[in-house]
Amino acid sequence: MPLKYVAFFILIFVSITINFTMPKRIIDKIQMITVAGYDYVDENTLKGTIATPIFLQKGEIQDILYTDDASMIYDLDTKLNTEASEDLENGKLAVVLFNEELAKHGVKDYTDFLLREPSIGSGLYLAVTEGSTNELLSSIKSMKGAGVYLSDLIKHNIQSQKHPDTNLKTFTYSLECETCDPFLPYFRMVDGKPKIDAIALFKKDTYIDQIPIEDSFVFNLLNGDIENGDYVLERKEFKAAIQNIDTDRKVIVNQQNGSINILLDIEIIGVIREYTGNRVLRDKGKIKKDLEKELHKKAEEMIKNFQEKNIDPIGIKEQIRSKIRALTIKQINDQYPAITINMHITYTNLESGTRR
Amino acid sequence: MIKDKDQVPPLMAFFLITGAQIGVGVLSFTSVINKYAGHDAWISIIVAGIIIHILIWLMYKVLNKYNGKDFAAIHREIYGKWIGAFISIIISFYLMFLAAVVLRSYMEIIQVWMFPDVKLWALLLLIMPLIYYIISGKFRIVVGVCFLGVVYPFTLMFALIYPLKYSKITNILPVFDHSLMEIVQSSALAMFSFLGIGALMIYCPFIKESSKSQKYAHFGNLYTTSIYVVVCFVSYIYYSQHEIKDIIWPTLGLWKIVELPFLDRFEYIGISTLFFVILPNLALYTWGSSRTLYRVLHIKQKWISITLLTVIYFICIVIEGREKILLASDFITKIGVGLLFYIPILFVMHFISRKVKRNAS
Amino acid sequence: MKKKLTEKKIQREFEKLFNDLKNSDDFIDYQIDHGTDKLSIGYFNSAIDNKKIEAFVLPYVQEFNYTDLEELDNIIPIANSFLTNDVSKIRRNLLEGFLFIHMEQSEQKYLLIPVPLMKTRQITSPEVEFSVVGPKEAFVESIDTNLNLVRKRLNIPELTIKKMKVGTITKTKVAVVSIKGIADKNNVDTVVQRIQDMDMDQVIDSSYIQQKIADNINSPFPQLLDTERPDRIAAILAEGKVAIFVDNSPHVLIGPTTLVEFFSAFEDYFLNWTIASAFRLIRVFAVFFSILVTPLYVAILTHHFEIIPKELLGTLVSSRSQVPFPPILEAIILELTIELLREAGARLPTKVGQTIGIVGGIVIGTASVEAGLTSNVLLILVALAALGSFTTPVYQMGNTIRLIRFPMLLFAHVYGLLGVSICIAYIMVHLLKLTSLGRPFFEPVFPYRPKDLKDAFIRLPFNLQDKRPFAVRSEKVLRETSNGKNDTS
């Protein structure tokens, strides 16, 4: 009996002592990169800027920016480590920015690193910036630190339906999926502050177009169900602010004589919160009609644009694939620019606030 | 004969079957089985589950005929002393190697996700005594480990709710997009995830009224199948097929998206909790291996266990790197599936041997 | 001739006995004249009650008339006196508080009269297992009083008491108590057998027996429950368990027991089942929290910073920014401080102990944070963990819970969350292996007995608990009820 215990003790003791010196990542002995930005320099070089927070007392955070040129992201990391006072760790990376130039050349090479590295989470936000990411990152003066600031900025815009849901997971999903194309938020510097200005559209991994953020409601409408969105209908005679919008998108796929026919059946339910006309109750029919018409027009333009550019950020092709067995993915991709997409948008007003 | 005190109630067959089946494979099987059937591969799991049900049924047919006898004894009876012993030893080596591969695969996950710099040989020194501690006791302890290894990690299933937020049901539509042949081909791959049921033939005498336990054994297999189907379903609506084929451990990827107010990145919790999933595997396989060897060689089980664990230890150290691990697990799963088909052979053999004996007498 | 020889032998033995006894200065013997005869009286002064001798022995000896010891025996109004000439019997009884009277004429006959000094503590309210509601009696250091406290609650003929004496020097009285027909005979036999087989020179307290007869003496987990509440003993005996009473010990041992029993306070049975269940769940949570919180802190801060949400990150990092040590050292320093405070508090008189606790807790805690030796987050966690470990109703289990943290801390430091998992696995397997009087200790979790779960992590109402727990293998599984026909007299 005692021999057994002694043997146990020795084995465990050896195990503990041998690995005792294993490199550790003690929370305050590392620098956590919270945001990284990549700018295009030339074909083989990129310029990376990373921000790591230094936590001061009482919840104050000061960012340190490191920047350098490198050929790939890991190379950059090793280079930047020579500048940093502590080991740089990717584990808490919250936002990764690409500048427009880089995005135009394709981002796949850079997202590979994010997927391969096990310590990086899938919830991080990717975004495209108009100017250099370095400039954007150095412009942020927030007690939260650049990483948390930017990720909160994107997160609350997603939550309030200003921007469609996006993160590393949805981006790579659309990138890897053979029928769809991804989109990302697009930042522009306004008065020295970053602002989500548009939705950047990608054809596979290259940035090709953008939708202004004002039209994001229509994009959301086409992309899927909205919960708690808002929209302002502007006419010459009145203005109406519609809130608490819930939408329900149904994609009906028909195949007739070999040509594919798509009907987007979108139901909108909302509440009128602000109305400059006379009485909501009386103008109900008009508001409904005008709203449906306006949305229909905008949506049609948007889809036409997608088809012209042969991109599918709203997942129409995936719907075709999942509903028609006979078609191969290549056939769907080939047919996509030519298929007819019809829309049927209906609006139902539920309430009009506390006034008639 | 096994003492009444050492036997476990029939209900425990549930945990023994499930504990032996679910292992590290649950992290990676989704990106393996879709080779032929694509997004329909979750149907293949159901098919594989049904095949395993049949095999369990066959095993009980044989076991009920040889009341209270285990693999070694049945082999001796059917094939005679020498061939019987030989087959028993092969099965025991297989179980030992299986334990080694399971342990090594888990260690690989630890190396990739948690500690790239860990000295594996030292870490293994921590785990080996634990396995010895389990199997040196009565069989009851092994069953207890299986029980806890099934009940406790069940909580991990709740972590699969969060990824649903980012899932698209269109990913697995249209259902039955693949031919029956493709689904069956994939279900052959899915069988790898159900290995280890053969151990039933070894521990059966330790179950009280073992014929009553058949019901629970089937329930155990049903439970495994449903866990696999749920994991597979969630994975396939979360990933697109094109995406999942490049991912080694898709299930861990599912947890990467989990963000709770007190906890980010659930996969680290998941990996460490998964230790309780592989522990029943290790305990049951090594115990089964040492028990069979003991029944054949009649050496003290204690020394057999120590030797086996030493061998497992060295196998784990020798297998190094993704490719070798893949090679080893491919090898062992092939043998494993081969051995699954040994069960019907055994079933047929026992009929023949009965006939022969009846004719002789 | 032969008779004379034996008489001589006995004579020699008596001389030897008296010589031995006179070695101790508290042995008193003197002679009184009674008519023609001479009476000699002897006793151990430290073992007898002088008042009893003055009131019930000496007046009768001196004032009544009698011719031999038999008559005297009848006169003296004390029960249980007897005549003997057995030397060893005399020796033993003298030590236990008898006095002897010898008449020179009545040859070798000695009259032994019990006049023991019975001084024990008053029955007080329980201190370790105090409860607000319910009975307030606790066991004292006398086995007879303790047995009486139980007998009072279970006045049925089936309550059987088996008495033994253990310890070659102390000769401590031990009583194994069980209810015949309810308790499993095997359990009783096991206990009796193990106590009889005990090889010890001294048994000072029941904990000696606990350590000696436990199934696995190397385990840090106590395998026999000890209690100071007679009501708990009565309830547990009625469940079919076996109790071990030890003289001079206010704690009574109970077996067989299971792990969950250590986390149930007896007060749980006095409260409504919903409240009691909630309290039990809180206690179970406290135990897990107490064991896991510091190892998890060390594991996550040393290896897995990814797990911490970014909102929490700032708090943790800035609280640690002044600390020069790795988390493990920080945690060990604090844990040791708490242990020191507890140990110092336990060794000092109550009032001083309390002051030390408060002063130490506040001053040392604040100072160490300000000096930058520990982070304030960890200070909170360690204090909560210590608090959690004190919610365990059984003191010995509380100690175990506090101490198994230390190896776990080490595992967590080296192998992070995996280390914590491995350590939990070791503890779990250990618990699976443990038995209490040969019955599995981890029951009803494993062996899984859903029926026993009714009174484990939660306590369901009494009318659902119609069966005795399976773990004790009671001979009567059903709790017999009177079907509403209670005795009204």
C-alpha cells in the first residue's frame, strides 16, 4: 500500500515540476491586442497597426499603438514583439480593420490567420476603413480603449438594426459558402471620429461596392428578419417615423420552364411614433401605400445592383440551392445575374402611440 | 464467479455503453462523416446507430446463451484453448491501442488549443496514475467513472444553444439531397464514433442479471445516437459544408462564438470538461484489456494493468504530430470497424460450435 | 490441608493487592472497631463520593448490629453492593469508585459498595451544531448521561446497547447503539467487530475511534459522521444507522454515512421542506464555490485570459497591476493568511479569538492590498471561499474542504483548467472508492439511487419519505406509520 502512494506522489511531483516552467500567459504580464488594422503598401507588404490597452487604476485605459511593415500577419506579430515591453497576445482581439485598398486586393490571406489561431474568438468584428487604419486607430481617444470602443460601436449599431449582423463567423461563413458573398461595416472619418458610413460589399473576398448606411434598412429587409428596427418615411406632404418594426421575409422559389423565378414576400409590422400630417388614423392607407412603394423601389434597385455586380450578400442563391434539388452550385451561380426577382412588400400598422 | 458485491445493477449498462462510445470523436466527427453524404450526413448517424443496435442485439444473443461468461471464456469454448486465447489477446491489444489513441488525440487538442509548450511526457505522468487508480479498484469504480463521465458532461450540451443564433437552417436543406448509397457510405464513417461497444462482452458478467440489462444497453446506444445527431445537426446548420471540411474540430468552433456576461470563449471550459468524457473511455478500455489478458494469462491483474499503462504511455509519446495521430486513429478505427463485424461472425460461430458439439455428443 | 494451602495463596494475593494499591497516595484504608470485631474499610479517595460514605455507609457500619458481612450488606441502603473474594474483581471495582469493607472474622470475604463520584458537566445547548429552532440539548462527557438522552427520545425495547471497553490503559467505555429490527445486523456487527479489533492503549475521545475504524484511514474525508445532538442521533437511529458512544466524549459517531449527509444540518428537518431544500442547495453551492473559486482564478489568470470577458478584463488587470507575484503565489499568501487567522482564532480564548479574526481580516487584508501583495479581487474571492467552507455543518468536513484547495491550486497553476479538471477527477475517483462501514460513500449519486435523492441535495416533505434510505440497508425498508391512530392517552 504505502509503495503505491509513494509511486503516485513521485509521478505527480515529477509531472508538476517538469511543466512548472512552462511558458505562462499571466494576465498582467502580457499585452492583449484588442484591435488590429492592416493597410495596403504594395503587393507583398502590408502595414499593420495594433492597439494594446494599458490598464491604469480606476478603470482608465491608455492605448499603446505599435505599427510596422511586414509580409504577413504572423510576421508582423513577431516584428512588433520586439517593440512591445511584454508578450503580445491575440486572445482578446475584438476588432480587425482593413483599409479599402487592402480589401480591394482580397482579404482572404489575412482572415486565414484569424481562423487558424485557436485563441481568437469567432465573435470579433471585421471592418473596412476608407483611409488608413493607422490614422483611424490613432484618432480614438476613449477611456475604454480603442478595441472596446470600436467593438461597442459596431455592436450597438447591430443591436439597433442600423447595420446587419456581422462578425468573423458570419464573414467567413459567407466567404466559404459557395453561393453567398460577405459584407462588412465601412468606416469613414467624420470630424476626426470614426463613423459607420456604409455597408461594404464583397465579391468573395474582394471589396467592390458599398451601400450607404441610410439604406441599411432596405438591406436588412432583404437580408432577413428585422426585430425592432426603425424607418423614416419622407414625403412632400408629411413625414412619418415608424418604429418597433418587425419584419418577416419569405423567399418563394419557383422554377418554370427551366428559368428560376423568385418572390420575396416581406411582411412589415410597425408602430408610428411621429407623424407630421393630420391624423394617423385617416392617413393610414396612404402611409401604408407610400411606404410599400418606396421600399419596393429601393429594394428593387438594390437587388438589380447586386445582380449586375454578380454578388449575393443577401443569400438568394443559398435559398435556391436549398429548395431546388436539381441545380448544381455552378448552374445557380451562372444563372444568378439573369433570374427574375420579384418583391411583395406589405406593411401593417399596429399602433400609433398615444394619439389618434 | 464474480461476487454479488462486485456486480452492478442492470441500469449501469446504459452508462457503460454510452461511456465507451462518446469520446474525443465528438469534437471532430462532423467534419469526417460528411465526406460522402454532405449535409445529409446526420442521417448517416441514425443509420449507423441502427446498425449498432443490431450488433448489440447480436451480442446479447451470444451472451445470453453463455450465461455469465465473458469474451475469453466464450472464445475458449468456441475455438478451443489456443485459438481462443489468441483472439482474446488480439482484442485486448486492440482495446489497449484504442485507449492510447483516445488519450493521444485528447492530448493533441490540449497541445493545439491550450498549451503548445507543454511537455507531453510529463503531463501524461499525471494522468496515468489516475487511470491506474480507477482500474485498480473494483469494477464498480470503473462504472462510477462512466456514470459521472456521462452525467456531468451533459451540461456541455447547453452550450450548443448559443451557436443557434448564428445558424441558418438552409444549410442542411434540401434533406435527402444525396443518394442512399452516399448516406450509407457516410454511415460507415460514422461507425467510428460508436466504437467500444465490444467491451460489453468483457464486463457483461459484472452486470447483475445481465439479460435484463439489454434494454438499458439499447437505451445507451440511443442516447449516444441522439447526442451525435444533435451535435451534428447544430454543426451543419452553423457551418456551410464548404466551410466545415477544412475544420479539424468543428464542435470546438461552435463554442468559440459563446459570449456570456461572465464568460467568453466557452471552448476552454469545454476542453477541460471533456476530460471527464474521455476518462470513461480510458478507464473502460484499459480495464477491459487488462481483464481479458488476466482471464487468458492468469497473471495478477495489478501487474497487467501497470504494464498496459506503461505501454500506453510510450505509445502516446511516440505518436507525435497531426499526421501520425491521424494515421494511428485511422488504423485503429479500421481495426475497430473490422472488429464490429467480428460480432456477427462470432454469432454465426457460436451456432456452428453448438451444432458440432451436439453432433459429437 | 489443601484448603489451607489455597487460603494461604489467597492471603498472599490480597497482601500483594494492598501493597499495589498503597503505591498510590489517594488510596485510603483504615480500621474501625465494631464490638469484638475489627472492620477495615478501603477506597480510592479520588474515585469516590465522600458525601455518600458519610451519609449511607459509616452511620450504618457504626450504629447497627450485625455479625457478618451478609447482614451488613442488607443494612446498607445502597444498591449493587456485593460480596466477593475475587482479587481482580476487587481491584477493578475499587478503581471504578467502590469501597470495600472487610471483617476480620469473615475470613476472605470482602463487601464491595459502589460510591462513585459522578461529576459531569451540565447539559448545555449545542455549540458546534447550534440551531435556532428545535431542541437545545447537547451531549456531555458522560456516557450514561448521553445514553439517557437518547433513551429518553427512543423509549422502545428494541433500542439495544452493546457495551465494550477499549484501550489497554484507558479502558474507555464504548457503547454501540442501534435499533433492533431496523438497523442492518451486518452494520452493527461490523462496528462491534472493528471496535473489538482495535489495538490501542488509549481512547481519549470518540475521534480516536473514528480514525481507527474508518474504512480508509488515509483519506482526508471523514467517513463517520459525528454529532453532539441527541435529537439527531435519535432520528438517525430510527433511520437504521448505528451510533457509537464513547465515554468522556460529547461527540457521538454515526455510521454508515454518505457524503451528502455531511452537508445537511439537522436544522433542515425543523424547517419547511422548501426552505430547507433551498438552504441545502446554498450549502452545496458554497462547497463547490469554496473549493473551486481560487483554483479557477489561478488557472484563468495564469493561462486562459481569453475566457475573461472584455468588460471584466480591466477590473482584473488593474487590480493586479501593482502585484509583483504570479497569481499562484498571491493566492497561496492569502489562503495561508486565512488559515493562520483561523488557527490562531481556534487556539485562543473566544473573545480574543474573535478580535483576532476581525483585526486580522480587516487590517491584514486591506494592508496587503495596499502594499500591493495581493489584488483586491482575489481578497474578495478568498474571503468568500473561506466563508463558504464554514457553512459546512460538520466541522471535520469543513477542514477537508479548505485543505483540498491547496493541491488544486498547484495543479491549476501548472496545467490551468485542465489541471483543475484532473484534480477534480482524482477527488471524484477517491470519493467513488471510499466506503463507510463497507457501504459506498458517494451514494446516492453513485451507486445511483434516485429514491435516496429525496433527502440528499434537497429535502422533500416527510410524507414523500416513506422509506428509509437504501444506503443503510435497513432491515425494515418502510417507515411504519400509525395511519393516524396515535395514542391519545
